[in-house]
Amino acid sequence: MKKKLGAKSVIYPIPTVLVGTEVAGKANYTLTGDCGIMGLQPALVYIALHESSYTSEGIRRNNSFSLNFPTSKMMQIADYCGIHSGREVDKSLLFDIFYGELGNVPLIEECPVNLECRVLQNIVIQQRHIYIAEVVQTYVKDDLVINRDGHFYLANMTRLDPLIYSLDNRYYQIAESIGIGYSEGKKFQTPTA
Amino acid sequence: MKKKLGAKSVIYPIPTVLVGTEVAGKANYTLTGDCGIMGLQPALVYIALHESSYTSEGIRRNNSFSLNFPTSKMMQIADYCGIHSGREVDKSLLFDIFYGELGNVPLIEECPVNLECRVLQNIVIQQRHIYIAEVVQTYVKDDLVINRDGHFYLANMTRLDPLIYSLDNRYYQIAESIGIGYSEGKKFQTPTA
């Protein structure tokens, strides 16, 4: 039996990203899980922020942002970035930063993976700004890139060790790999009519 | 040091959902990870599908869909739904289904959590249809709902046991909880200038 819980956006688990942008000439970061993939080719992603958020202000001005993936070991500093607005604390010195191809997008050195993103559309739905963006460049820590026949792949998720969130307001770590995509389904026995 | 991998939408980890919809009078399902939260209040979610997908056709007709979260034990059947299009195989008998408030949205009994969704906007970007939807109702397996002082909460992620995906094309399980949101950051020692 199922219980009705009302209208809740219970997607799980939730990836966490530190969204980087420049506001008033300084690097600023916020933590969110309202992000996701919208397409692979072209590489489309989104983040959703409240219209009043400090980061949202920076994104609308620059038309760009970075997505930086904290590891589980960065839980405290990542959560700190989610608790405090850039309006009340200066977060510009929290991380070592580097700049990529757009020039005005701060990328966090300490995060193993960074996406540099350019906004394509800003959709406003009831106080939420949904920024749909194309990924301009992807940066990955050297030792987490696997070179297979001249093609570059991201290392196993357990090595990337992402900080995962869920609507039970808890952080989690990833466990071991249990199977391969577009392959496990071949073992499935379809029911006979 | 970081390596550039080009424009890749490397969001991780990726939740997996079985998207349910009725096409040509039959229940149909596809597996995707291109889904996410866009807001909590109101409860907004999205899924992104290729314009040519069979599910996409059903959604445009009905203006609604369901999100059903497979457990890691459902890996084979979930992957099967991602491999085969509803154009080639009939998936209507794969699951026990129930109907909710919209009437035309098949919900999967075997999945511990189901969201019944009504489309608010369909944004088309380069062959991708991005369906932004409001959650109409949330259904959760009885024994995964926690009643705390009359308020209902979802059980711990480890009990929900989601099937997690990543761009390394592997499925993963969730590990243990390591901390609490909006709390761990209070332990963070800010750098002194």
C-alpha cells in the first residue's frame, strides 16, 4: 500500500554542486541540488535558484556560472556555502580558484570536476529562475581521467566520491558499482503473455 | 592539475526514474536520468527527452507523466525499459500499475516512490524536449513513511535504496548517511583574513 504525501518534488538522490559566479567583482558560491542534465550532445545542464538569491543576481549579470562538484570530504565547507548568502559573508577566499574560457567564471580548484557554463535561457516560474546553460568546458582532476585508446573518460564514481544530498536533509556517500548501463537489461526475462 | 575534456554535461551522480505515460491507450515506460528538482514550493520537477522518443509523444498528448523510482534490485527491468523503445516492445505488462488523481497517468506499484506530474511548460532546445511539470501527488510505500509529530517524512535514503547512474555508464547503490544539511556547515571554521 501507498500513502499520499501531497505535492512534493521528491527526486532522489540529489547531486550537490557549488555554483560559482562573480558578484560585485568577487567570486561567490552557493550550494544547490536543483541541477541536472538536459542533454549530452549538445551538453545542456540547468540550475534553479530563487530570484532573490545573490548567486542568481550574478548569473543574470554575467550570463554564465560554474558547477563545481564537492567531494564528501568537503561536506562542511559545502554546507557552509549553502547556509550563508553572499550578502552576509564574503566567500571569495574560501577556495583556490582558476579561470577558464569565458574569463569571468570562477572555478574551484579543490573540486575534482568543474563545468564552465553559458546561459542559453532563463525561465521564470513562480519566483524560481531556471537557468538552462550549455557547458563550454569541462575540467577534471588529472588523476581522475582515464585514457582508453586515446579517448578520455571520467573515473569510477567511488573515486570521485561525490557529496550526495536527499530530501530527508541528509548527506550521503556513493557505494560500489552494481552494474553496467544498456547491458543489465539484456539479462531481463520478459514476461510471456 | 586539471585536464580539459571538452563540453560535457557531467552532473553526478544521476538519479534514475522510470517515466510512465500512456501511449496509444497502453502504459509505457522509459528510463532516464535527465530529471531533477526545480523547486520545492511549488513542487516543480523536469524531465528531458529526445523529441522522437515514444514517451515524449505520449507526454505531449496527455500533458502529464509519472516519475517512478526503481530500487537497486530493479536494475535489470529498469535498464530493459531504457534499452527498448515502446515502438518495438510492449511494456504495458511489465509492472503492476495504479492510477491517481489525473486518471491517465500509470504509476508503478513496485517502485517505492511515485510522482504524478502535470506539464506546465515544454521547452524545445535542439531536438530535446524539456518538460517542466508540477507534482500533483506523491505516493510512498507505507513502511517508508515516517510519522513524526503528525508530519510525514520519507525514510532514510539507504532504506529507499535508489538505483543510481553515472556518466561512466555504471549503476551504483547509495552508501550511509554522513551528515545533516544546514548543520554541518556550522562546524566549518572560516579562514581568518
